Amino acid sequence: MPTSRSTTSAPAGAGASPTESGKPLIVLTQRTVWLIFGALMASMFLSSLDQSIVGTAMPTIVGELHGVEHQGWVITAYILAIAIVMPLYGKFGDLWGRRWPFLVAIGLFTIASAGAGFAQTFPELVAWRAVQGLGGGGLMILSQAIIADIVPAKDRGKYMGPMGALFGIAAVIGPLLGGWFTEGPGWRWAFWINVPIGIAAFLVAWFTLKLPSHRSGRKIDVAGIFFLVVGTSGIVLLTSWESLTSSRGYDWSDPKLLGMVAATLASIVLFIVVERRAEEPLLPLHLFKNRTFTIATLIGLVLGMGMFSALAFLPTFLQMSTGAGVTESGFLMLPMMVGVMLTAIGSGFAITKTGRYKIYPVAGLAITTAGIIWLTTITGDMSMVLFGAMIFVMGAGMGLVMQTIVLAVQNSVDPHEIGTATSANNFFREIGAAVGTALFSTIFTTRLSANLAEVIPGGAATGGGEASSLTPAAVQALPEPVKTGVIDAFTNALAPAFWYLVPLVVVGFVLALFLKEVKLSGEAGMVARGEAIADPKGELVEGAPDAPVRDAVGPDGASIPAEDDPTGASAGSTRR
């Protein structure tokens, strides 16, 4: 249980007083919060954008660098690195503070973006993409954790809403930018665009991100890190097996495949065993005894499986059915971005005003389910206005869920474990995205091969080889009735595949019904840990050393009279 203690602040103008460890308390003014928030938004946008920007540029990139047969590595290397480091950044931020890990993450991401843009060989590009992921994972996790450090849960919705909208914006604008760069100045700008934004974010963070750093005397969970890396790598590589090995399906007589499955399962089991015994576990298993944490994390898992699966194939559907270019198909996805933005930001402000959040993931998952069911009716000759309405509905549903469940997790755990809990929630969402996309891809390509066999002779015999050689331009150049037959084959493979996502999202909806609504905390994480004093009006620190003494503001927003301080200076109260 947290205990109350008093700390005194130095005279006005001299800053807040030192804590028991000898370090001065940080004063959280509204101006400081907004400056930090700006740096976090820029950094999160960088990380989120690079999960999708490469997709539309991929054919050109792998063609120039002679890596067509292993093109899956460009995306898999990034996703794998992000998934691996998420729990590490979360834990290390809790143990040592988040300022330096955040600066390291920005630095890694920016340098790797420049390196990827200058890559001359395919292996070189893959290596830089992995380094990008090592930085990108930290940007995503630490941004969400830092907001929890500086903003109370009851006010966090208006900050988390835009962050949630940013994920949706990046998912849609990424393919749009990737296509525009490929058709215009060149695919390398898909990476170089990150450099000026990264430098700006680093400079802002360097000067504004004044967060406490501290040492931890506890042992690092080395064994847990090892088994997490092996287990996570196994899951991601297994779900990407076909694209990485250029094989047709899973050959269960392949010793390499069987060995990877065995190593992955063994690592997961050993990770659980190690975490039960570790002095400072990487992923404390006691978190799963927390009902809110467990349900919110499971919702994130199923949403990741459904959301990213749907997003992965819709731009290709547009290119095949309408003949739209890669840039045009990105524009046609804009209604989804609008839906995500409206509901994520709107629900964030509503949560701040009312203090209630459970209704939003419940409603959001119901709307997402309706949107996915609606997508099962797509046809090759459908109106793009109708298609836009479909994806707007799906985006509106997702915007109500994504950041709300992160807020629920952060509000339900001990302030000392905010980073660990946030990273765990995001980690399982990433794993869900990898597994869901792989399963959806298998279902879709199997149906597509069978459908094309009826349109193009020999399709079945080659295992659907024609599917891989059919570009949108090639389809539009086919004579009738073959062109219509190919478009219908593609649509009739994709539309029914969405039915496999419906049960997943329904499971998430049912879980949301059991989500316990915990009263939103009135303290920021650093205030609760005794590392900061809340000063929302910016009145605690005056400009001159001999300025008149003002009352301090306690963590609950109440004024604390200066005369109550035995030193004669204004006083604050914190909890730890």
C-alpha cells in the first residue's frame, strides 16, 4: 500500500525541494506536459509509420536490391525487433527511469532510418530495418508510459485519444506516403523522411524530457530476457515462414520447421518457469491476477489479430478491383483514418469529462464487428463511396478501443509497474497482429489459388503461382472475360475470409463486457511515486529568488498553505 509522506519545496523561484534520495522534485506544469507531449507524438508517429510505409514500396525496393525471394524479411525484421524490445524498454524504464532509454530509442531509430535509405544491398537493408525496430519498440512503449508518468489517469484520456488516433493515421497514411515516394522522388525517401523528424524529436526531448533517473539494486532477469527473445522470435518467424522461406505452405516433414516449433514451445514454457522465480521478473506473472490487466491485454491481442489482418489486404483489393495505383489506393483508405481520428479523440475527451471508460471498448468492438461483417459483402465492381463507408465504420470502432484499453491497464496497476504493464499490453497486441496476419494470409491465398485455377489454366498445378505474378497493372491489361474473372476470383477469396475475423472480434466484445471499471486516479505516476509535484497552473516556481511565497499544489489538486511548512517555504505532498 502506498504511504503518505511530506516533502518541502525550496523558496519560490528555486525549484522544488529534494526528495529523500537527495534529488529535487520535478514540477509538472501544464506547459511542461504539453512540450513533452509534442515530443512523444512525433516519436510515436515515426515508429507507427514505419510499420506500414514500406508495404507499397516493397516491389520496387526488392527489385532494385535483388531480394524478391526473401522480401518478407524487410517487414519481419522490423516487427520482430519491435516485439522483442517492447518488454525490455517497459521494464528498464520502470527500474532506471525513462529519459535515457527514450533518447536512445530516438537515436537508434533516426540513425537506422538514414542507414536504410543509403542501403546498397538487400541484407544491409534488412539489418538497418532491425535496428529501426530496436528503436521503434522503445518509442511506442515509452511514449505511452511517460504520459502515464506526467498526467493523472482522470485527465489522460485527452492525451491518449490523439495517441490512439496516431496509430490509425499512420496505418493509413503509411501506404499512401510509401506509394507517393516510390512513384515520385524514390523509395529511399520512405526512410529519409524520418531523419529530420527524428532529429527534431530528439532535440525537443533532450531539453523538455526532464524525467528522474535512478539506480536499481535488483538483478536483471537475464534468463527471462533470453527465453523471451527466443520465444518471440520463434512465433514471429513461424507466422512469416512462407514469405521468409519462399515455400508453399508448411511442410511438417521439414526438420527446420519442426525444430523451430519445438524451440519456440520450450522457450515459452521455460520463460514462465523463470518468471515465477526471478527476483525482478521481466514480465511479472502477478499482473495476470489483475482482472482489468488480463482482460484488457486479451482484448488487445484479439484486436491486433483482427485489425492488422484486415488492413493488410484492403489496399491490394483496391488496386486489383479498380486499377488504382499505389498512391490512389492509399487515398481510398482515408475514410478509415477519419473514423479512427474522430472516435479516438472524441472518446478521450469524453473519458476525461466523465471519468467513465468501459462503455467505449464495448461499443468499439461491437462497431468493429459490424464493420468486418459488412466487408464480407465487397465486390469487384462496388462503389468506392460504399467501400469508404465500410472502412469508416471499422475505423470508428477501432478508435474507441485502442488507447482506452491502455488507459485501463495503466490505471489498474501499481505506479511502479506502469512501464511493464504498458509494454505487456502492446507486446501481446503485436504478437496478435503477427499471428492474425499470417493466418488470414493463408486462408486468403488458399482460396485465391483455387479460384484462379478455374480462370487461368494450370493455376492449381502450380500451387497458385499465377497469383504471385499478377500485378494490378497486369490484371487491368487482361482481355475480357479473363480480367473480370480474375477480379472476381480475388474478391471472392477476400470477402469470405473476413468471416474468420468475426469470431475473434466477438470474443473481444464479450471480454469487454467483463472489463471492471476502476475509478480513474487523480495522481500522475511520478507524483504517486514521490518523484514530482503537480503544479497544473504553473504557480509553484516563480521567476525571482526573492519572489513572494505561493501555496503549493498537492497531487490531488488541493492547495497546501505555506504556513504549514516549518521551513517557511511552500510545501507539497506526495505519495509513494
